[in-house]
Amino acid sequence: MNQHDDKFILTIDNGTQSIRALIFDLKGNLLAKSKIEFEPYFSDKPGWAEQKVESFWQNLALCCQQLWQQADVIKHNYQKKISAVSLTTQRGSVINLDKYNKPLRPCILWLDQRVANLNKKMPWYWSAAFKCIRQSKAIDYFRQKAQINWIKQNQADIWHKTDKYLLLSGYLTHKLTGEFKDSIGSIVGYLPFDYKKQQWASKKDWKWHALDIKPSMLPELVKPGELLGLINKKASDVTGISQGTKLIAAASDKACEVLGSGCSEPSTASLSYGTTATINTNNPKYIEPQAFIPPYPSAIPNHYNSEIMIYRGFWMVNWFKKEFGQSEIEKAKNLGVSPESLFDDLVKQVPPGSLGLMLQPYWSPGIKNLEAKGAILGFGDVHTRAHIYRSILEGLAYALREGKHTLEKRQKSKITSLVISGGGSQSDAAMQLSADIFNLSTHRPHTFETSGLGAAINAAVGCGFYDNYQQATQNMTHIVDSFTPIKENVVLYDKLYTQVYLKMYQQLKPIYTQIKKITGYPQ
């Protein structure tokens, strides 16, 4: 590989609660960063989660402009040295555009819990097939959760006017290049997509019967590392990115996180304490993480990410901070330190196991536990908000440990190493208790911005700066901290996990079902 010391990559990372513009060099160093935080969604009805479509583009443009105004960026003239741009976004958030490419309604986010009615029957042969394999409920769930079906049923005029139906990644790609294209690595959602072949489903696929959508409404797909298009003049004028710069396909935020953490083999799992908490392994083979649940496209072309997710993972930490942590947030401002450092102090006030306070982190239900809700058990007069905070971290780790065992069974090989990213990776307490609960060493990447780094790796390979993804990850990803399990904590956590946590869901399931029947929530 030739050295390209003057080549830099701009990554745009549009998450659920913020957007970031990041400049990386070809060694994986983060040279500059701009970040804009925003309210993740507005909710007109309980369970709904929407965002103004225009705000995504406005924030992207503003974030880039703020980046170019930074002293170091000006000093090194990075704005004129960007070789390529890559884009990674939150998954499963959908946008309706009319024939003039204008948004028809707010974006429905992946957090949204509304459901469509099952007022249209599937063809008898498909219904019979699903019944034979005992997956009728899963297919009904897919049809109910599909935003396509809800919009068609409840906002028929909007669906009639819809010319393009895009994920957020596809929408921002269009705004940047004028092209209706998206990366295969970004396609996650209730869409007519063939996860095994990694392409839009064939005409005979059951998804075309389950979803009332036409192929012409969907974007053209390209592989990660391939060209999506060139930054056009209109986008250049508002973002400051040079016209004609290549936009290279990356993947969804979680897929890029796996790549940016250096997790390219099934033996190394990427543990993400993000808004959605996940445990992922990268595989060259199609391995369903749970029966009939597909692996998602990897940021590495023709690979798959087998994933177990906790839908509102580290969102619960932000919920705790907002509801119970205002004093730490204010104190952090006054001291000029990060709030995370003060919340770590809270965790250290509480012994491992939180004096028996056990949390089940199902703040949003999943496809395999549709009736589930969150639960905290074991309260006593000794417990404080510090115990609640630690129990949130422990509950997430218990759930992801359960996911680890599931992945090991499905891929028929052991996970021997954990690389942790997302908000939790900034917390030494979260890193240590994860090592203790999993009884595995946990590793922290050299940058918190692993999603952005993964997208930068896609661009580096796509531009030919590296010959392949193995070479790129070896040069651009690094481990800076490792945490070893503490023996006495491992023993305690193993007892709490096997004798308490694993029994909680089955014991509480009938109660969750009754709550749902009485209140109608969650839908």
C-alpha cells in the first residue's frame, strides 16, 4: 500500500440523539469532530416516535459547517483535503417522499411502537407454510410493525402520493448526491429485503404480499465500499463539502460499530452500549442469531452480523440521568468535567450485585418477547438512586450475556473476547462490571467514535487506500484499555445471573401479559 499521509476521510454519523461530522486519517486517528445533539423524537401519541425530516438535513449541514470553523481544521486545511465522504445512520427509520422529492410526513423512527391492522390476508399457500413452521405469529408481527402498512391504512392519501420510500441513510444520500441509492449495509427494517442474498427480494418472495409497496419506490442498492455518488453543488453549498467529492457506501451505525471496533471474526464480539444495546459477531456465513430472525448485512461486503439486541439499552442510562441525575449534570458543568465521570462515582458507591437489586431491561419489547416490560426487583430501605443506576448497567450486561450464549449456540463456536463501544465504553465501571458478568476480558477501542471509524474504513478501502478490509482494520483500529474479570465478582454475578436473572422473565411473563390486556400497552 502506498502511503497517503495527506488523505483524509469525512464521516457523517447520524444517530438517534445526535449527529457528528468526523475527520479521520488513514491510521484511524480522529483529527476533528463536530457534534449536534437533538431531542431523539416527538410523540403525538403514546408509543409513537417521529422526527421532522428536514431537521436531519439541516443538522447535517450545520454540523459540517461547524466542523470547518474549528481552529485545527482551518490550520491544517482539512476541508480541502477530504478524499471521500462516508455516511452511517440509525437503522429502520423511514421517510416518504413525493414525486418532487419533498417529505410527505414526519420520519417514523425505529423506536416507534405503533402497529397496523391485519385486515388483509396473506395468500393461502404462504399462510399454510408459515403455520407448518410455526412462524405465523412472527409474520403477523412483521406485517403489524411495518410502517408501510400503518401509513397505507391510516394515511392513505399520503401513501398514494409516496413516490420514494427511503431509510434515513437513503434520504441523506439523495440530499448529498441527488441519487436514489443506498448501501446494502444500511438495509435493516420492515422492507422487502432478502437478508440471505443481500438484495431486494425476488418477485415471488412473501414480503411483497405482506407489504403494499412497489419496487420502483425503493432505492438502488450498492455494496459497502462502492460509490454511491458525488457530492453535488447544492449539497456543497450548504455543507461546505467540496463538490465532486466521492460519497462511498458504508453501513448502518451498528454494522459500522462492529467494523470500527475491529471485530471481523466470530470469536470476537462487539458489545455496544448505545441507545440500543447489542452484542454482534461478524460472520462470512448466514447465521440466524435466533430461529427465523435474519442476520443483518455487515459493513464488510458479503458478510453478516448476527445480532442480539436490547431495544432501549443505554437509552435507560440517559433516562436515569434525565429523571434522577440533574445534580451530577449541573455539578459536571460547574467543575468542567464530563457527567459520565460523576456517574461512575455513583456506581463505585454500590457493591457488585447492587445489594440484590435486579433489573430486567425490556423497556421496549422485542420480537421474541412481545409482551415484555421493564422490571426492577428486590427493593429495600438500603437502596438509593446509586443502586438503581448500577442495576441498570448490570441488567443490560446480564441480558447481553444471555445473548452471547445464544450466539455461541447458533454459530457453533465460542466467543472469547469482547470489544465494547457506545456510551458505556466511556465508563470504567461499565467496562469492569461487563468483564465480571461475562467472565471475559473486555477491551476499549482507541476512539469512542467506532461507528464513524467503521464508515471511514469503508471509504478507505473503497478509495483503494487499503487493498482489503483485513488490512484496513489492522491499520485503523486499536485497543487502548483492557479490563480483567475480578474473581470474587465473577462468582457473585454468576449466581445472580443463573439463579435469579434467567428466571425473571418466565416468572413475570404472565404478569406482563395481564398488564398488556388491561392497559393496552405495549402495543
